[in-house]
Amino acid sequence: MTAATGTRALPARALEGSLAQLKQWRAAASESLAEFRRWATINRVLDEQTSARLAHLERRLGSERLTIAFVAEYSRGKTELINALCFADLGTRLLPSGLGRTTLCPTEILWDPSRPPSIRLLPIGTRESPKALREYIAEMDTWKEIALDPTNVEAVAEACKAITESMTVAGPVAVNLGLLPEATERVEIPRWRYAVINFPHPLLETGLTILDTPGYNTMGAEPEITVNRIPDAAAIVFMLGADTGVTRSDRELWGEHIQTIHGVEQSCYVVLNKIDGLRDGFKPETQVLSEIDRQVRSSAEALHVEPTRVFALSAKQGLISRIQDDRDGLIKSRLYRLEQALGRGMVHQRRLDHAAAIRAETRSAFAESRALIESRLGFARDQLEELVALQGRNQKLVEALARKASSERIRIEQARAVMMAARTVHNRHVDELTRLLDPNTIRDAGIKTRTAVQASAFSSGIGQTLDQFFRHARERMKASVELIHEARSMMGSVARKFREEYQVASVEVPEFATGRFFVELDRLEERCARDFKGAGSLLTRRRSTLSSLFFDSVVLNVIHVFEIADREVRTWMNGFIRPLDAQLTAFQEQSNNRIEGMGRIQNAETDLVARLEELKKLAADVETQLRQWEAHQERVAAWIDVEKEASLA
């Protein structure tokens, strides 16, 4: 890490560079998809629904955001680390940190150019409402808004102190808000329930969203944060203090809200902060490094993670060093190690996720478009061979070919009859699946469950009511899965019949993974059991608060599972019937063209030559289309081959 002049080089801003590269990758991949979609639409090899799905994927790639969630108990230095990682280039602390400047409410920091720079603050009193936290995002009148001037960083930093505001209320008020299990005297509580800081900054302009969460008690009161926002984050930074070690509250916060998240082994980065306190000016550096290594191993063992996932650093030293352009101080802070790990791990994982989504969405689109192109090319070549054979032959051969075309037409009519019967069964399956997976039915069940919980006089009845809700959801999902298997069996039979009896190109019957929906229901039911059926929850929360929290954090997520299942099942069902219909229509057009061509040949010998020229041009045009298809397919495949790219790197 030495420059050409012999001085130590400042480590590069790896996170900002990686996010910028990801943004460029998304833009390039989206443009490749758009080029293919436009080309396929012009050449009539893609239906409207598939084209619309590709366009939706392009928009997702263009507007996608990555969230880094910072989780820790109070006084572990979360806000200071955010300042050091993201905003040191401003030359001051953007977010309030330090003694007496603790962030008291969950705070989201992002840049949305469609809104003016501002701080939006949601009053803590909204916790008494049955509305979910996400439902307040679009309600502008409920929030207090503070306008920001991005050119005046000091004024922005002063305005950000609002997220540390508190107020004193009577004990029962705090209990009703779900912030304390019990209280008799006046207590101090956060003034705000949630904060959104909309601020133009190069790092946020790449699509990064930062989520700064308060400590254990506040997080436990907001299931929306623990059930949705943190598990959905691209990266979770869990912080400990070198001055405190792994405390009991650290273990509880980790065990209840982080360790249970699916895939946490890849998405979570444990930070051991405040290592600057281990340097007292007298200890040799080797002794300091040995103590840091010991604490890293001890922290990893306490949380049951690999030591390589623990990053010892000093956020305070890193921030000051970056502001002062102190190379040696930044290297000692070790801040850049976490930044490099986030840049490599989080960004690469998100590219893998995007690549998987593109691969899944384009697989059928490329297969469908190629099948149509090859069908056109096969038709043109067959016609050429037949017409070339016709030259110089007698009328009997022409009549034989006409009989062949007539036979094909009869076969197509038979296939049409089978297609109508298959479509009837297919539509019946679609209607039944739509009924079983209707999210509104689950919403109604959730509302009834919320009402039953609120009216329940005994704790045992609450548990039975919650179990009944999940039993209802599982029964509908199980019936849907059985119907999906039945539909796939029907699809396979129809595809074989078309291929073997009517010589229509085979349509692939894709697999449809259903286990993931049950996995998600299992996860939500486990979370429900822990958060709402435990004795602590039943004894410390009012029935109205418990029922609202259950609806916000569990029911809405179950509804989301059914929404995804409903949307993906529709797409999967259409992915069979539409290509089969397209193949049959193409076969019909080819047969009509064959009969028409035979008629022209019979009318005049000169028509044969003209028809040959038409078919030669058609074959050449379709061959060009096939080469263009291959170029588009290779271009999209190159963008989504992230694993190969990583291995080459």
C-alpha cells in the first residue's frame, strides 16, 4: 500500500466504486434487454405479455435500490460508522453522533430525485393506529417535513438532530404505544416513530439506501423493521463495541432479530467498533493487534459466525482521518476493510440476484422467439426444396403436393379441436387457481383474525386464532399446489399429442417451484409464534396493539406471498398455452401459404419462378433474423454470467 513517492497511499473508496459499477451494469443489462425486446417486437417473434414482462424487468433494473441496515444496541457507534462510510466527503458529521446524540427512531437515508431534499418525521403517536408503517409512507399529511438546503451542509447536519428528539409522557401512554411492557411514572420516549432523510449525495444517487435502526427495545416495538426491512436488506451491519465486548443485550438482539434471517451468513457483516480505545500510547502495536485479534475471535465465537465476518475498526478514527485526509490514521482505523468487503460481497450478491431474475425471465422469451424463427426458416426451406423439385416435372407432382397441403390442413383442424378442449381445461385451472390464491381472501381472513385477537378474553384463544389463520392459508396453498401438478400433467399430455400426432413443434412444459411459498409461510409462522404467542408478548401488550402488530407484520406478508404466487402462477400457466397457440397459428399460416402457393403454380408456370424468388428472399431474411437472435442472446447471456466473470477476476 505504498505510492510511487514512498508515502502510504490512501485506500480507495471501494463501496462507492462498486455501487457505481453495479449501476452501470444494471443500465447496460437493461439496455441489452430493451434492444432484444424492440427487435423481437419489430420482427413479430414476441407476444405482448412477454414483451410487457421484459419491459417491467428493465424498469426494475433501472430503479432498483440496495439497502444497508445498521443494527446495534445504543452507544455502539452505528451513526458514526454511517458518517465515516458514506458522508465523510462532506467534511463534517452529517448525522448526529456522540454523547447525548443517540438516534432514537429508525431512520432511512436515500435520494429520490422526484421529491425535494427534506427530512420527513412520523410522529410516535401513529403507533396507536391500526395502520401498518408502510401504509404511512404515501400519506404526506401525517408527516412533519423539514426542507433541506443541500448546499449548506452545516444546516443539514443541524436539521438531522431532529432524529434524536424525545419527550416525556405518562407511563400508561408509553405502554399503550407498545414501547414499554409496564410503567407507572413519567418516562422519556422518542418523539418520532420513523424518519426519512432525502438528500442528494453521490453514494445515494447510485441507488443506495441506508437504514439506521435504534436499539433492542425500539426494534422490538416495530415488527415492520424486524420482519421486513432488515431481512430484505442487501447487507446487514451488526455492531459491537470493543469497550464492552458482547453483552447480554447484544446477544438478545442478535439471536431474536438477526440470526434467524435466511441467508444471514452471506449478508451480515459484524463490526467490532472502537478499537482506537485499545491504543493508550504506551502499548506496542504488536500487543494492540494481538488484543484486536483476540476480541475478534471471542466475538465470532459468541455469535457463532466465522471470524472472517468480524471487522474490527474505529469509526470515529476513520471519519476524522477521511475528513483530514490522514492516510496513516485511515489505515489504522481499518475502516476501508469493511468498505472493501461490502463492495465485493453485497454488490456481487446483488448482481447474482439480478442475473438470476434476468435468466428466469428471458429463458422462455428467447426459447419462444427462436422456435418461431426456426419454424419460419423450416417452412421457407421446405417450400424451396419442393418448388425446386417441381421445376421440369409434370402436373401429377403438383397435384400430389396439393394433396399433401390439404392433408396438413385436415391435421391442423384436428389439432385446433384438441386445442379448444385443452384451452377449456386450462381456463378452468386458471380460474380455480385465481380463486385459491386470491390475496383478498387472505386479507379478509387476516382482518377476521385481527378482530378475533382483539376480542379474545383469554391468551390461549389468541394462539388458537393465529394457528387457524395459518392453517387456512396453508390449506389454500396446498390445494393450489395440487392443482398446479394437475395442470402440468395436462400440459405434458397435450404437448406430446401435438408433437406425435400433429407434428407441431414441441412446447417445453417448464417446472414450477412451489416449495418456496411453504418455506416463506413457515418463516412467517415461526416469527408469529415468537413475537405474538409467547407469554411476554401476551402479558405486556394490549389486545388492540397485539392485533394491529400481527396484521402489520404477519398478515400483510402472507398476503404478499399469495400475491407473488398468484402473479407467478398466471405467468407460468400462460407460458404454456400462448407458445402452443403461437406454434399452431404459425403452422396454420404455413399450410395456408403452401395451398396458396400450389394454386399459383397451377395457374401459370411463370408463377413458379416468381415464387422461388420470394421464398429465397424469405429464407435469407429469416436466416438474418436467426443470426440477430443469436447476437442478442449472446449479449444478454454475457451480462448475466456473473459467476464466470467473478472466476476470471
